[in-house]
Amino acid sequence: MAEAYAGIRFDAAGFVKGELPDYLLQLAREIEAACKEVERAGLARGIAGNLSARCAEGFLITPTGTGLANVLARDVVLIEEFDFEKNVLKRALGRRLPSSETPMHSLVYARMKKVGAIAHIHAELDGIPGVPITESKLPYGTRESALAALKALAGGDVVVLRGHGAVAVGSKIGEAVAKIINKSA
Ligand SMILES: [Zn+2]
């Protein structure tokens, strides 16, 4: 069984509630469209899963506590600064708090400069042939889980998080989503 959702596991001290600036809406709409793709593929389970895309200020990510099927462009959250070592969201703007997997997205963008987008879905996967898998089952939204995902991503653009789901990276969100659908659906 996938782990039950129990809220974000980072300190959201720097989160500011507000509207995304208009110039970021185009990218936010791409994320909304990608969320719908995930749903059409049957991979949007409950409130689980999250998508993000890099932007000049940092990255845009889907909000927490919302099923991908219901994510609207205006609900996407801008992450400008996340301190992975301290597990603190330092600067962010949006209508709702960002995804509980913000630490993982933040770590991947910081360490993998060519990655422009990340897709993460939940599925009870014990492995996909030819796809790297993390060693052990780890709680979602934690530093340990983020570090394990990063390590696995050294072996491929799509990885399985044991007992949790899958993560794919790409240059654009449409590409990351296509990769994850291709391997998981
Ligand atoms: Zn997850």
C-alpha cells in the first residue's frame, strides 16, 4: 500500500500567499495541461502526484492536497528558494502551499542543471524492467527520499521510488510526463 498523506514535511516559513504574476501563467498552463495528461493516462490517484517546471526565478510546482486532475494554472506555486539542508521553504508565492515533494524537486533542479521539468506520480510499483529503482521504501516528502531519488536519476530519466511511485525528468513538462506515462501506464 502507498503511504497515507499526512501533510507537508518541511518548514514553510517563507511562503507568501498571493497570485502568480501574469508572465508565469503560460508556464503554469503547460503544467495544468500536463496534469490532465497524467489523469487521462489513469495515473492521477487521489491527491497524489506532483509536477514542476524550471523558470528564471526557480521553479513552478503543483500545490499540495489537490489531485492532479483538479490543478488549475492559477493554483501552481512559485518556489524561489528552498534550503534543502535545513528543510525550510525560504521564498515562495502562491494561492496554496506547494507540493509535499518540494524538497525532492528542489534537490533535483539544484543538482541536475539540464533538467527543466519533473513529473512524479504515485503507483504501487515493485519495479519496471530496465528502470532504476531506489533501494528501500522511504516516507514521502523527506530528505532521505529526495536523496534516494536523486541517486537513482543518475541511472536514467525515469526511476521507480520503491513502494511509492515513479519520477521522470525532461527538458519540458510535456516531455517528462510522456516519459512517465510511457513507462508506467
Ligand atoms: Zn510522492
